[in-house]
Amino acid sequence: MLSYMFRKEYYYCSSCDEQFTTDELDYSVELEWYCPKCKDNLDIFALDNDEKLVVQRKYPEDLVLGDRIYVVGYGYHGIHELKNKNKIKKGYALSLLEHGRLEVTKDQWLNIHEGTWDPNDTSIDINI
Ligand SMILES: [Zn+2]
């Protein structure tokens, strides 16, 4: 599973220094994971089990080599670096380090691991 939403999420634009709820993101076409004001990629603060993650979401055409892709499935959670990307008929074929080949459609967004957050950081007003 790639287009995986975490149990609780908090959306933050570092350029505008503003936070958003999912209601403020545009559901009308498809989920857009960028800031509704400046169009920068949103940082998403999430809790996955006990891990405090910061991810960004990108569609396959926006992925760049070196992106750290969060792969989830059947009890497995792992982060794998993108080594190669090729356009195929259904979308893209991705080669992930220590994971292998993965085929995705072009409208399938992925979680890109940016880092972790500090629960003691009081600037993050998040109740998770
Ligand atoms: Zn913004």
C-alpha cells in the first residue's frame, strides 16, 4: 500500500507558517497535497504506531531520485530510497533500494519521508 493516510495528521506550510485541516485542502478534484495559499508542498506531521513522522506527499511524476518513499503493507512499514523511475503504460515503474520494483499509476500519491518531529516542540500544536 502506498497511498497511505496515517491515523492522525496535521498539515503545515513552512513558507506561510500556517496549519490546515483536511477540510481546507481541496477535495473537489482529487486530494492536493500542497498549500492552498502558496502551492508549496505541505509538511504532514503524523503518528504511525509510536513513530512521529514528517512526510510530504507527491504524485509519481513529481518524484525525484533520492526521495525516501514510505512503503506500508501487511504489517510492514519501511522507508526506501528511489533509485530509478521509468514511465510505463499504466504510470510509472519505480526502483526502490532494498525493495525492488514497484508499479504505480500516475494518480497514486506516495508518502515521502522527510524526518521526525519532536513531541516537546510546542510550536506544533497537535493533539495526537
Ligand atoms: Zn503556503
